[in-house]
Amino acid sequence: MFVWISVKRCLGPWYQPWYFWPDIGTFNRMTKLEQIEKSVAALSPEELKAFAAWFEALQADMWDRQIEADAKSGRLDKLAEQALADHRAGRTRPL
């Protein structure tokens, strides 16, 4: 602790921790997204296929949870009422 305070005190405004410890990753720090992109790009074809299946399932699950939350909160009520009104007025057709 004493050395740390002394270094800071001696260098004053020119003190930069990276000068003393350049390997702490302050220069080439990748974002999480960049790390994920790099990892995905390095996957084998089989691993990429498994990852794509997992990611698709994750997105579907997130979508389902969002729709369920929107339905519970009433955000979809107006759209449902409008769709029923259009159907009652004959502005729909069978699929």
C-alpha cells in the first residue's frame, strides 16, 4: 500500500496505472459482443449447427415470454378488440 501511494504522489497528474501494468487489458479490451462473435466464428460446422439451434430456441422462448407479459399487462387488448370488431363487420376472410 505504501509503494502505491508513493508512486501516485511522485508522479501526480502523470500517473497512469497502465504504465506500470500494461498486461491488465486496458488497450485491446474487446466488448462482450466482439468476444461472442470471435467465439462463434471459431466454431466447427457441427458446433455452429448446435449453437444455431440453441439460439433459435432461446429467441423463441424470449418471444413467448414477451407475448405472455404483454397479454397479462393488457397491451394486446386494444388489438384484440379491433380484430374482433373487424371480424364482426365482415372485414376478414378465411385462411
